[in-house]
Amino acid sequence: MLALFDAPRSHGSLTFAAKAAGYQASSQASLHSIAHQLGSDPKVEAAVAEISRQYLVTLGPRAVRAMRKVLDNDKHKDFGRVLGLIMDRVSPVQSTALVKVEGEVTVSSADTARVMERIEELSTRFMVALPSPKVIEHEAAE
């Protein structure tokens, strides 16, 4: 797994890592196929993600030192970019959008009757028992 992070920056890093892990094949094409299968294995993907997070955490102090070095020189070509990056993390820009939706929904008793008929039809077709109608103010609900 760690060999994947030490692989040369060219095509074939998965093959390089598979070979370093001890996988053997009769040909380079077979090894490439094995490497491809390993690279798409969810367990391998999870392990790569975990190791990547660990590397990023340990690189944090180095990144902070490099950013501080850029910020100490306001003539540096990347001064504005680093300053913006830090400000976005320290005090992120927030935007608010107000969306107003207006409309009216009207349901006629005929629509309700059609829906109820369809529910009964489907419950009969799929043999689902419907609960008894609720009683509202001592009258059967329609």
C-alpha cells in the first residue's frame, strides 16, 4: 500500500505498487490487470484514503511554515493568493439567499374521491388491508 505513495509520477503507479507488494504475474499485462483490480477494490480505496489523511495531517506544519514564509514577503508572487486562502479559512465568506415561493393548492372533493378510489383499487390488487377511516367529530371521514 505504501509503495503506491512512493511510485514514480508516471503511468503505472498501481502496477509499481502491486509489484512492490509482491504480486507476480506471467506478463506485464497480467500484472497491470491485477493492479487495476486492486486499485478498484473498496478496501484498497479505503486504505489509500486513510493513509492520505495521515500524510496530510503530518504535512500541516510544513504547509503552515511555507505559507508564513510567503506572507513574510509581501512582494512574493503568491502573496495575494496565500493571503486569500488563509482569509477564506479564517473568516469564510457567507452568502444568504431568500427564496419566496407563492402558490395556491386547491383540492376538490372530486379529486379526493378519485384518489381514494385509486387507493382502494391498488390495495385490492396488492392485497393490502386498509385501516378503518378515522372518525372526525362523530362523523366518518370521507
